[in-house]
Amino acid sequence: MSITLPEFSDQKNFGVTRWYFQAGDLIKEGDIICELENDTVTMELECVADGRIISIYTANKILKTGEEVCKVETT
């Protein structure tokens, strides 16, 4: 399952400022995956399913709405 950057009203571009998990970690629905930030706001991205993070796609990258943040193998 791909976890993507959701649309936050008029906020379109975000950078990841903090990861709470890394590839290989078990994660549960509702866990905070990472912290996102842009010029005006800081937000947290929640996991939407139980599973294991198998890859992270956003190292040193500015994300746009709909882009993949990480991939979770659901259990």
C-alpha cells in the first residue's frame, strides 16, 4: 500500500522534517509516520493501515500533493 501526501486545502508542497519510523519497522493505523513542513504550517502524516514500512521515498525531497511518501506492506 502506498502512503501518499494528501491534499491540505491550499497547501501543496511539503518537506519531511522528522521521521518517526524507518524501513522495516512495524506500524499501526493511526501512528504518525512523519512530520511535514512548508513555509506556513507544520503537519503530521498518519498511517492508514497496520503493517510494516518497506520503503521510504522522500529523503531530501520536496513533496507535492499526491506524491508517494512511503510504502507499507499491510498485515
